[in-house]
Amino acid sequence: MSIEQQCSNASSCGRSSCEGCPSAAAAEKTQATDFRAQLNPMSSVKKVIAVVSGKGGVGKSLITGLLASSMQRRGKRCAVLDADITGPSMGHNLGVNGKAKANEIGILPLTAPCGLEVLSANMFLKNDSDPVVWRGPLLAGMVKQFWSDAIWTDIDFMFVDMPPGTGDVPLTVFQSLPVDGIIIVTSPQELVSMIVAKAVKMARMMNIPILGLIENYAYFHCPDNGKDYEIFGPSHLAETADAYGLKVLARLPINPSLAAACDAGKLADCHVAELDDCCDFLADNFQS
């Protein structure tokens, strides 16, 4: 968009040139700080939900896959954009094999057996075990390409699996993609308050709505005696949510069958009842 098109004074301005005009200067500044990436003209994505965490190892990719496949089963067309470029796992978890292809129009995401459209860095590597040894700008650039160059087909919900922390890639996603809200994944440890605080403060700095918290590994339900055991200690989720005015979307127990499903590429076959309320919340609050 040109500066003349952005200028609020353009319709009544009698100047022959924008040079020296305060309104044009303001428009130029706005244009210079607009980092939004344009969606491919052949794509359609209605809602973008980013799944984030302040640290690694909390099961963020697991939650992303479960949410996407659960919403898909509810009749929504869903996609997963794997923004964790150096640690891509979504393709494997969802049983997506093969390499992504492209034509003169754009990149073609692969389709999981469950119908999810998926893009992940491993789909562009010669071998899945090859490392992606890139600096931040290259990582961020690939994420933007996943959004701008890919052809996403009539997607109701795109779930973005974010890398942990508050570095280059999360910043790029928040600035470049039209994120409608984030879900913060935590675990029941004493550090959870500080970890959540980092994610919350970054989202609020970027004016990104926070949909709520999901606590993973909250407890282990023993099949032998029916008791619940807090393997990682007592939960601090409720007080953390209260401190930041956030909604608790779900608490998930440790479930070895989910790990086995990820290893087998069958995560989308799993139904986790603890996420039903969260999916109801997304369906009710983000009508296509």
C-alpha cells in the first residue's frame, strides 16, 4: 500500500507532493513498522490460534495436535503450522509422510490421514534427522513463508505450534500473522508462575489476546487403585490464573498412551476428554 493510500488527509489534500507533509510522515512511519505478512491469495484461513509456552518440555506440540484433531472431528477444517523450525515434530505426530511440494502458485501443505493440513520444517529436509542450523532471521523467514507462500485450503482454525520462549520466532508470529489468540501450556512445577508470566507479558506487549491456560502432566491416574498422584508436585495453576486474570481451559493427566500414539504417528486418533471444554470454548467464541 502506498503512503498516499494510507494518508488520512489524502482525500482533501491539495498538495502536488507529499514531501514535507506531517500526515504523510505519519503514514510513512506506520507503513515502516507494519510487519504483517500477506496470506497467499489462493489461501483462506479464518482463525489463527497460537499454542505457546514459556519453556520447553511441557507438551506444547502434543496439545497443538490434540486441539487441531479434536476441532477437525467437530466438523471444522483445521491446519497445523509447525513454527518450531529447529524441533519439528507435528508431521511425525500426525502421521504425515513425504516431502512438501510447490508449484508456480505456492507451497502445497501435506494432508494427514485425519484430514489436517500440515506444514513442518522436516518436510523440506533431505533426511528427517538433519538439523536445522540457522540463525534467528532465517528461522523467522521460514515461518513467514509457511504463512505467505503456502496454499491453505478453506481453513476454519489454524493452530500454530510455537517454539518455547520469547525469541525471534514467537516475535515473528505475533507481528506477521493475524493471531486471534494464544493458549499457554504449562506444567505443575514451582517455576510455572514465572514461566507463565513471561508468555503473558509478551502477549500483552504485542496486543495478542490470551485465551487461557492448559496444564499438562497435572497428575497421574493409577489404573490399579484409582487414585491420582501429583508426580510433578502440587498444581499452582489456579493461583497463577487468578494472578493474571486468565481462564483455566484444561488440566491433562500424564497418559502413556498419548506418548505411544505420537511415536506411532496416530495422535489424531486420540480423544482426550479433558480437552472437550476447551474445544467447546473455541467453537463458541470463534464462529467462522
